[in-house]
Amino acid sequence: GAVVSQHPSWVICKSGTSVKIECRSLDFQATTMFWYRQFPKQSLMLMATSNEGSKATYEQGVEKDKFLINHASLTLSTLTVTSAHPEDSSFYICSASNSHGSSGRAAGELFFGEGSRLTVL
Amino acid sequence: GDSVTQMEGPVTLSEEAFLTINCTYTATGYPSLFWYVQYPGEGLQLLLKATKADDKGSNKGFEATYRKETTSFHLEKGSVQVSDSAVYFCALSDTGGFKTIFGAGTRLFVKA
């Protein structure tokens, strides 16, 4: 199956610093990438949708200036948590999709990164 | 709008027991349906999928059938193993494949 790689898998930072998380699709062109946040024992909360070459679309309640998303190419999207605070500590997960589908894959089928656990001290 | 409802967990079973996790959906058009699994400390992985009515998705002994008449996509496995302990998410993707809606997730514990 398709592979999506997310890096770093975990990061600890001091309050006030910025952290960048990368999401790469390794073997297919991801027209769309999604960023989620997951709190312990809860479902995924979609934060934003990014399409290659255009601005990300943020879900209601997600601060655009806090969570900067860049999708500069069909294989890379980044999430930067700016001026991180302890309440930003969470598990962040990306997924990639080729929205039109392809051989053996359903339209809208998602391929997830391994997740990045952020702890802000 | 589109939505996915799945049974609340946690579900606790003994090894070799039969598993059913219910999932129902509401959607316009013709969505694709998915089950994703999340093992502890990991991201989600696609478990199985179905793209049209009456399709049966299957993988690793798990099965789910796309039932349009009951708008359901229940996950089943005949004999669970300890290694199946994870959180299972039912999801649908809209007709264009542009948006995925997840259920709340069902945590499964399998005891030896």
C-alpha cells in the first residue's frame, strides 16, 4: 500500500517555541493532505485540509496563525505549531489522499502518517 | 450533513470470541466506506474498504459489507486475537472523495 511518512514521531519543546512537523507521501502524488489532532482516547479532530499549491482550509475553531500549514509540493506538507504552549500538547496525525482514486484505490481513501506526539513543557 | 455513528466502547472480549462493531452512516450520494485501525501509539491504517452497495471488504479475517438499505457497514471477525486490540474507526468518504467523516472510534480489548 501507499506509504506516508511523518516526522518527527515525537518532540518535546519549551513553551513559546515553534515546532514543525513534516508529512511526506513516498510513493504517490497526494493532491490533498489532511492534518488531525487526537486527544487521548478520543477520535481524530480534523484541523485543516491542504491542497498542493493553495492555501489550507481550516476547520472552525482552529487558529490559522497558530497552526501554519504549507503544502508546497505533491509529496510534502508541513504543520508548524507556532509559539507552542502546554495546551498544544497532543498527537498530530497527517493523511494523504489522491481524491480521484487510482488503480486499486478508492476515491477518498486515506493513507496516514505514523503520528507525531508533541509535548510542550 | 454526512455523519458516521459507531458503537461506543470499550469492547472487551476473550481470545477467539466473535467480534461485531456496529457502524451506521448518513450520506447523500454514493459514499465509499472504510474501516481504519489504530494500534497503541501509532497512526491509523486502512483495514478494509467498500466502494458501492453490497461490496464486502475483507482483510486479516475482518469483514464488512456495504448495506445501502440499512445504511450500515458493521465490522466483524470470527475469532479475535490479543493482537487485534486497538481502536477501530468507521469512516465514509463523500462521492467526490474530497472529505472523510470519521466515527468516534471503538476501543477493543482482547484478553488472553
